[in-house]
Amino acid sequence: MDLTKLILQKDFYKRLVVILIGTYLLALTYNLFLLPNHFVIGGISGLAIVFEDLFDWNANTFIYLSSIFLVLLSIIILGFKDTKVSIIGSIFYPFMVSFTVPVANFLRPFFTFDNVLITIILASFFYGVANGLIYKVGFNTGGSDILMKIISKFFPMPEGKCLTILNGCIILLGGAVFGIKNVIYSIIILLLYTKIVDNILIGISNSKLFFIYTKEHKKVEEHILKVMNTGVTLLETEGGYSKEKGYMLMCVVPTREYYLFKEIVLQIDPNAFFVIHDCYEVHGGKRKKSSFL
């Protein structure tokens, strides 16, 4: 069974609605904030802004033609299987860029500010939300995502690094055309919207994952089970140097209970060793209301 195919078919029409909303918001943000302010944050859309200024090419037409060309190139080089997640976005996004022009022109007087910082914050927020919606349902808008995969196929380079270099070159090109000030603005937007995308994809951490190594593991385990009313997993361990065998406890604790739980563990065993991670999502298991807060 092709698990990728099965996952992509799951809730397809619901996901289609989400990508419609995402590409609409993405295109509106582009026409309302990025294009008129010459914010070049990478991608084909960024190149379109640069080429419109340099050669008087229509940005919307450039996005259309580039998207079609890159999809065809991807099918030839990468194959249809690796291209299909980009096809829908590559069709929807250019269409939405043209479709949202009248809306953006109508809204622009209401979203024109003397303080450029407000414009940057709004552009970052809407661009981040739009991309987050698109990525969360397993699609992308093609463009630089396709180019990244093609380059990674021929050069031994991680896709993330490849995309960073690609967007960096486009941003620098934008800086050469529009000046260093716009480069700074574009980098700020890029950093902010990336953070928003991450929060939409994996959520905001509301729990902490504890790995606890202690000789008093039974007492800590008892506290977790009886006082916190949550589950715990006991892992057998062996010291890399001492070869001493022991146990490590793994449990998820709500962020609001993090400090008190950490101090209770240290109260039980001052020599306890633990590692704490942000935990964004937990599936399965049961947890009752904590009785120690």
C-alpha cells in the first residue's frame, strides 16, 4: 500500500478548501503589502517584483508563466509522483494573484501606514498564516519549492539549506535593485512569517517532555501516577562509561506545572538528572486533572 497516496487522499476536499483559503490570503498579502512596498522575501513572487521593476514585466504574468514552466520541468526531472503536491498550489496561487488585485486595490487606502513597522508586522502575520494553512494540509505553491527539489537532486545539499541559499540570492538581488533598507525589511518579514508558519504547523508548546534519571525512580513514579494522575514510561538504561544499569522515566507535564514538578523531583532526589523538551503535540494516553495545583 502506498501510504503517501493514502494520506494525500484523506479528507481531500476539506484540504482543497483550506488551500483555496490559504492561496487567496497569500495572494492578497502579496498584492496588498509585498508588491507595492517592494518587499522581496524570496521565491518566484520575489523575482516577479524585481523583474517588474527592471524590465517592466507584469508581475502576475511572470508568476503564471514561471509556475507552469517549473511544474513541467519538475514532472520531467522529478517525475509526477514528486510533483503532484505542488500542482494544485501552482494553479491556485497564480490565479489568486490575479483574482485579488481589485480587492487589494480597494483595501490599500485602509492599509497604508506612515509607520513601516506596522506594514511589516501585518505582512508577516498574514503571509505566515497563509503559508501555514497551505503547508498544514500537505500542499505548497510550487515555485521555489520545486526549484529547491530540482537543485537538491543534482547537488548533495539538504533541501532546507538549498531553499535558504535560493531565497537569500533573491533577497540580495532585491537589495541590489531596491536598496539595503528593503533587504532589512524583507529579512524581518521572512523571519517573522517563518516563526508563524512553525507555530501553525506544530502548534505552540503547552507541555514539557521530561526524561528523568534518578535512583529514586519508584518514588518519582509514584508521585507522577498518584499525585499528578498522569502516565509515565519506564525505560531501562545503561551508563555509557560506568555500565551501571538503571531506569529513566519519561512523562509529559503541562507547562503550568513545569516548575513545581521539577522542584518536587529535585526534592525527592537532589542528584536527579533530567532533560526537558518543549512538547507540541501528544496523542493517546489519559490524564486526569492534577491534584497538586
